[in-house]
Amino acid sequence: MKPIIATDANFDKVIEQSDLPVLVDFSAHWCPPCRAMEPVMEQLDEELNRKALVLQIDVDTNPATTARFGVRKLPTFLFFDKRKPVTKIIGPHPKQH
């Protein structure tokens, strides 16, 4: 499976409608560490099926959401629980992290 693609237009709606925790991957197609994380994010999406929602947002085409959450380095992972951001991880990491 592939993560859900989020945009400036649908980001808030997706977060608000999710009863599950949400993992958001802020990335860009030109970013080598972001591309390296794509298979990991796909694996996480499969493993977390029905336990968490996995979103991917392109920082270049979605500047409002990117700026709102202070994303300055890629990739950045933001975890939401009960519709609120709770943890931010910057940079590529192994899946177990």
C-alpha cells in the first residue's frame, strides 16, 4: 500500500476525521533521503493498517501546511494523536525508530 497523499486543501479534514493516530511524512521528490524512506513508509502503512493512518505531503506543492508545522528539513515526520501533533522526528531513520 501507499500512504495517503495529503495537500494543503485536505490536510485538516483528514486529520480531523481520523479516529486513529496519524503519521505524516513531509517530503519532496528531489530529496534523496526522502526517496530512501519511501519503502519504509509503505511498509509502515501496511503494518499499521487499522492502527494508524500514514500520510505523505509534498512540501513543494503544499507550502501552507509545511510552514504551519515549521518543517525546515527533510524528511520530517510528525505524529498526531487525538488530532494534535505530539512528536516530530527530523531526518531519515530505520523503521523501528
